[in-house]
Amino acid sequence: MSRYGEKLLAPLLISLILIGAHWAYGILRSYEAILLAIGSAVATELILSRLLLGKARHIGSAYVSGISLGILIHSPVLWPYALGGVLSIMSKYVLSGPARGTSGTRPTSGSACSSSWRPSRSRRSACSGATTSSRCS
């Protein structure tokens, strides 16, 4: 399977599960609500990734977040679906910290280690500068 196909496998499977569950048990409020949750999550992902990282990221995670919101929220109004989609993606960027995909914001000395800083994808330790899987001490 190609790399592109692997990235689409999880959203495809969760979509099939959602369609089957709605058909069998009627778990969704409406199609408008789930589309609003998915759309707001995907749009927020595209906007924030372009603004903060300078490139568009894969939207599979945002798509799954939108589907999850559509399943979990049961509201007679539509605004909680849109707000939930935006907040779920924004929280991902807030919790990932400054080291995620941006340059020049990583701590450089051992005294700069804190529990709020997370290593980037290369798993470099800010304390020693060596590649490691342990936390700063």
C-alpha cells in the first residue's frame, strides 16, 4: 500500500464505522451537524498549519476529530459542533508546544529544560544535545 493510502486508511475505516452505526442505531443528530464538526476541524487544521508551520499538514487527524465530535455531542443547536471542531484542533497546537515544526524556538542550554518543553520529531534532548528517548532531569 502506498504512503498516501496508509494515511487514508484510518479516516476511511472510521467513516465506514460511522455510517454503519448511524444506519443501524441512528447515533447522529443530523448530517449537517457532523459535516459542520468535520468542516470546522479540517478548516482550522489547514489554517493553523499554514500560519504556524508554513505548510499544510495531512488532514486525517482533523477529520477523525470532527467525526468523534459528531458522535459525542448531542445538541439541538449547531454552534457546539463548530466550536468543538475549532477548539479540538487549536488545543493540539497549544499542547504541542513551540518545538513542533518551528525553528529557532528550541531551548539551547541545560538550564532551559522544563517539563512543558517536548522534544521535536528527532527526539533530541535539550539538556545534552544528544539523541535520546529519556526526559530532561
